[in-house]
Amino acid sequence: MMLKYYASQILPRKYIRQLRSAAARRARDRRKQVPFGEGDLLFTLREICGVKNGDVLFVHSSIDGLAMDISPRRILQLLLDTVGPEGTILMPSYPKLTSYAFLQSGQVWDVRRTPSYSGLLTEIFRRMEGTRRSLHPTKSVAARGPRRDELIGEHHTDIRPYGAASPYYKFITAGGKAIGIGVSVRYIAFIHAIDDHLGERFPVTTYRGAPLPGKVLDYSGEPMEVATLAHDLRLSYDPVGLLRRHVPREQAHSLTYKSREFFYADAKTVFEIGVRLAQQGITIYDGRLKTARRRLLTIRSPRRRQPVRERVTQ
């Protein structure tokens, strides 16, 4: 992990993109060689991830990562069947740009028409009859089920995108489960509710300055303004390592099954442990890596490279 990080700071971006693209192609080829059908997905959901009827389920997904010979709509139906009519499903439904870039751009976010760029499954899900998105320009959540409005209805009232009025926090208090199908736990979203819950007491500054106004069209097409903070993506973070080291495996785990990546997490357990750790100064944000990055970026001549590298790796 450290070697990959340092390489990403030293090598030109063009080569980083080429390496990542080649790695992705190899991974896709491996997945295609291992069949994965409906029965495998249902087994993963029920037996590995522990999803059951009536769950409040936050789903992160990648159709490419699953590499299944069934349609995305069929995958959605399997998810809905697994939680049943008593269950509620949530998915991220973000715009194409990062939060800060989107707010700075002045673009209008239309709750009815702006596509979700959080994966193909999320875009199809948001278009389904009975699905509704929260009125948030950068961290919107789409939801479907009996607890839909309870979970997403107040998102636009909180300047912190993962704050107490957000679907992320309400999902936690509802006893929800987060899963990833075709993706690793690195993409887990609700973990940022820890930052917003502690607010100024959180040991890392995760947002870029003051709240910015977001232009939104509501469910009736009427314009409104939603002010929100935007994450500082210059921060490096590692939810994988924190969960592996501090959360019991039965409560949160990232795994590979039949060459596909999956994860599951009990939201309340992860949140409570994360809050306790943050109060001790332990978070998903790795200050040591940021320090290493600054040192690497100060390299100016070949004569200085060796001493800098030695200090970084101590």
C-alpha cells in the first residue's frame, strides 16, 4: 500500500492512468473466467453479507466489478427481493464533478434529471418508480422503501453533508447495513458521518472553508439554494485499514468471492467504534502519508533525493 502511494506521487499522471487501466483490464479478464450467476449473488447477499428481509440497506456497486450475464435491472430486483417489501434500499446518487468543483462551477443540480455518476446501477435505481433522491447537490442519496422519506427528507437542511439531518446519519440510527457488490470497502460512504457528528471536535479538518451555495431544482422543478460544505479531496484516507484493525470481522469485512470484491458493515457498530477512535485521534485520514507526500514533492535535485527518501521510509 505504501509503495503504491509513493509511486502515485512520483510517476507522471499519464503513466499512473495507464497502469491503472492495465490493472483494471487484467481484473476484468480474471472475472470473466469465473462464472458468477444469480445464485452466487443471492448467496453473497444472504450468507456472506447477512442481508435479510426488512433491512435498511445502503448499497455501493459496480456492474463491471460484478461481471454478471444478467441485466442491471435484474440485479436491482434481486436486491429488492432480498430486503422484501418491509426493507428500504439506499444508494449514493452524486453528480459527475467532485463536491467542491461542482459547487464552484455554478451548475444547477436537478433532483429529477441530473444523472447519478455513482455507477450504472445507481442511475437505473434513481429512475425507478417509487425511488426518490434527497435534495442535496453534491451528496444526494436515492432511496426506495417504507422508510424512504424518513431517511432522506431533511438532507437539504444540514450544511454538513453527512450530518444529523442527512440520510447517512439517519441510516446509522435506523440500524442499517452497508454493502458493496463489485467494489471494496474503500467506497463506504456513511463512515464520513463520524466526521460530521464530532464537528469541530473531529481531529482532522476535512472540509474546504465555509459552506458554498448549491443551485438545486426541487421535485416540482422550483429553484432553491442548498448551502453545504465540500470535502477537501487533497486529504488521503484509508477506511480499509481502520476497519481491518479496529472493527470485528463479523461487524465489517471486505472480501473477494469468485474474483469479485464485496464488503459488508454494520453501520451502528462501525460508527460507534469510529467515534471512540476519533476522540483518541485515530481516523481514516492518515496524517503520516500527507507528511510523506509533502516531503516527496519538495524534491528539487538528484542530490537531495536519497536523504528525503530515507527520512520518509523510517
